[in-house]
Amino acid sequence: MLAVTDLRKSFLSPEGARVDIVQVPAFGLSAGEQLALRGESGSGKTTFLHLIAGILAADSGRVEIDGTNMAALSEPRRDRLRASKLGYIFQTFNLLQGYTVLENVMLGMMFGPGSDRAHAGELLQRVGLGHRLNHFPGQLSTGQQQRVAVARALVLADEPTGNLDRKHSREALALIRQVCRENDAALLLVSHDEEVLAGFEKMKDFGAINVATKEAMP
């Protein structure tokens, strides 16, 4: 499903020096596998997810999704691959404020096989927002906005429960994992929340796979 090889990303510091943020020699996920990555803020874990999703361009290396090298694709082809193969639950909501809850979910479907109003409504019903279909994001609570984001996309999850209370955090995480199981989709979740991490049978420290993190240690 996912194979990362010699992936590297660096940024310029304010002083003009180039600093490695991500340097991952090898990483992979099989279809249906669910893995949590532990990492503190600033460790590079969000950058790692952005590289996998093709949101950021790597300095070097390969990110293969079902055998296709994401890094070698043109931007339009990368968009199509991302729409058909990847879902991304961001730490922030990325909801379009001028569209209703239902329209936000349908828009997320348009880059894949196509929007499906009935299926969008079903997803929202499953996250407890069936009575909020025609509301706008600004009319929802913070927790409700996060649940719209959960309904919109699944697979890569960057602190997906960070803006939820404990009850809704458990519900949202259970939904993510259930939908991934139903679709035999791999799930890669990053978090520093020990309660979230404890719910996963498989967990790794991001610092253990990211050479850049090790090199930055005194």
C-alpha cells in the first residue's frame, strides 16, 4: 500500500543554514494495517504526512502508493492519485466557510469517483451530524467541525482528535478505524496524546524512523 524509501526534506533556517526535518530511510504500511506514530510538536511528523500525501515536494526519495511513485507525478496526476487513493484528516479543519456541511463533504468527493449526495449524508449521519447537513461551518462547534473533517477523508490522520473532548475523541477515533477496516484501508495516525496512542495495537516513535530527529539530538 505505502512504501517510503530514502525520503528527505529540509528547510532554510532564519540564519540561512539548511536543516534536515525529515530523513526517513525506509517506512511502509500494508493494506489494512493501522499504525500510530508518536511524535512531539516540531518533530517533523506533520511534514512527513505532507510528503506522503504529495502536498509538499521532497528533496529526494520515493513515496510509492500502490506501486506508483507520488514524487514522480505531475501536479494534476498527483491530485488524481491523492483523490482516488488517499484521505487526509488535518489537524485543522480546512472546511470551506461558504458551503454547507453536506456540500463540504461532497466537494471532497469530486476529485475522486464523483460526489454522491446520499453517501455524503450517510457519512455525516454516522458522525452524529445528520441534523446539521444544511448548517455552515461557522454555525458548528469546534468538535462538530472536526467531525465534518473526519467524514470527509480517511487514511492519513494528523492529530485528528486534538480539538475534541475525551468522549468525542474516542468516538471520532473509533469511526476512523472502523471505516478503514471496512475498506481494508491502511491508517497512519500521528499524535502525542498517550490515550489515543494506547488504543493502537501497533505504535512507533517517529524519532525511531526519522534519521533527522536522531541527528538533531545532542
